[in-house]
Amino acid sequence: MGRYERRPSLITDAPPNPADDLRRRQIRYVVMMLIRTLCLVVGGVLISVQAPWLPLWLSLCAAGMVILPWLAVILANDGPPKEKHRMRRPTDRVEPSQTALPAEQAPRTIDYEP
């Protein structure tokens, strides 16, 4: 065996395509903003027709108009999970095989004589 052991790659381990992920987040953001706009329009229509239980419906529309933009931005900025090595805490133990150089090797000096 060599220094590095080759393992087969699984397609299920592959990260999602960044362009597809971005497109999915953009669509989710636009849909949530359209629902917010719909809340505003429905609130205006309810006021004009003097619907029964008007305060309840207006408070639900107002809650949708306040909560949806915040939630849309949070979900739009949510990307794929971080890689394992980026999630390592400083207290995690690093295996010797993960270091760049072996610990026993001393620096090598080359003398030059003209």
C-alpha cells in the first residue's frame, strides 16, 4: 500500500451542484416574498370589505409581513453544510498521519562552498 489509501467515491457523498443550490435558494426567496406581498394585498382587501373578525385577520397578515422577510433572508443565505475539516474544534486531536511532515524529521541544511 502507499502512503494514502484509495477509497472508492460514492455519488451519495458528492456535494450538491452550487449552481443548483443557489437557484433553489433564489426560488425559495422569491416565493416567500410573493407570499408576503399576498399578505399585504389580502390585508387591504379585508379592510375594504369590512370582513368579520377583522382584527384577527389583520394581525395574521401583519405577522406574515413581518416574519416572512426575516425568514426568507435566513433561508436564502443558508448554504450546504460545512466540510468536516472546517468544523474541527481546536481541542480535537490531530492524528499524526494528518500532519504535513513527520515529526521525527529534522530540518536539512545544505552547505555551499564556492
